[in-house]
Amino acid sequence: MAGRINIPLDAITSRFNLSSRFDGVRSQSISNRFANLKPIGEFLNLKQLSKPANFGEIQNRVNYNLGYFASNYAVLFVMLSIYTLLTNLLLTFDIILVIGGMYGIGKLQGADLDVGFFRATTSQLYTALLVIAVPLGIIANPFSAALWLIGASGVAIIGHASFMDKPIESAFSEEAV
């Protein structure tokens, strides 16, 4: 009998306060979400980059910077998503095919498609879309693209948040409390 290894994910993720980190994101509109976008000069300020002394400092910086630069990190994620789609054109074509096919079939409003010599019901059209899109989707390897996107975003965002020191004003405001 093989022993099971239990990894306490909650203990790991609770250190970074990830569960409550995204509560504010759900309640905001897109325009409000990007209203607090920090300038690129502040986001890429090389004078604030420094090596953290220990894990506690990393944790402190990540907690602060994930909130402070949240909109910039969202833009970074969107840019990496666009890059992923531009470098995997088959996946992009498959997504456009499925969206366009669903839209076109929906425009029929349940009526059959009648093209002179050919007649197809909506269920036949959905089946044809499925038969074409699924193999294309498998060949396009969306799981690899998604894992690359998650990894690249994680490294870029957590790396930036770990090495970007907090502004001096925030350090003084924490000591006053």
C-alpha cells in the first residue's frame, strides 16, 4: 500500500493572503480596475530594485506590491495572453472559428441552414463545428499555451513583486501605526 503525501496548500497560500487578494477585483468594473494604473516609470523604477534579505521581506513586498501594482500586473497578464495567441496561430484560429461558428449558428435562431442544394439543422451544424474544432484544438495544444501563460505570468509578476522595494513613504506609514 502506497502512502499518500498530503500537501497543505492552504497553509502555503494563506502566507501570501491569496484568498482575500482577489475579492476587490470581482466587485470592480473594468474602467475602475485600470483607473489606478501606475506610470511605466514607477512600475519599472530600477532604483527601487533590491535583493530581499529573507523570506519575510519577500512576503511583505509581495503582499504590498500585488495590491499597489495590481492594475499593472493585469495589463502584463493581458499582454502575455496576446503574445501567447500571436505565437500560436492555430489556437487563435480555433478560438475565432468556435466563436464565429457559435455566433453564426445562433443567428439562425433555430432555423435550418438552407443553401440551395444543401440543408442542415442546427444540431448538425453544432456537430460539424465540434468535429472540426476539437481536433484543431487538440493539435493547437491549448494546455501547453495555458501552462506557459501561467508560468510566464507567475515568474514575471511574483519576480517583480519580490524584488521591487516598497516606497519610503509606505515604510514610514507602517512604523507610525
